[in-house]
Amino acid sequence: MRQVVLYRGEDGYWVAECPSLPGCVTQGKTREEAIANAREAIRGYVGTLEADNLPVPPENAQAEIVVV
């Protein structure tokens, strides 16, 4: 399992980013669609690394939202 950060983009779509997999970002019209797309993107990202015999980064991200 991977942590995913969800937020609304400027275009109104939900954006889903996986901090432990650099560049693994997707979106969806709804929150649920963005989560489903994130699952698919994570599977594809990890699958590609494994197919290329590259190391898969460990899940170690901890997201925090702060008000500044």
C-alpha cells in the first residue's frame, strides 16, 4: 500500500500524488475516480520498475498539511 495525497486542482479535477514514487501523479473528475486512477498508476509505476529490474522505492512518505 502507498500513501496518496488528494487535492482539488485549478481545473476542478481531483489530483492524486504518490509522494514515495516521484512523478507518480494522476487525476479524476471525482475523488473516487482519482483514487482508482492512483491505484492503477501505482501498479503501472511499480510494474515498470520491476520489469526493468530497477529498485522500487520503499513507502516512507508521511504527508502533513499545515497552515502558514
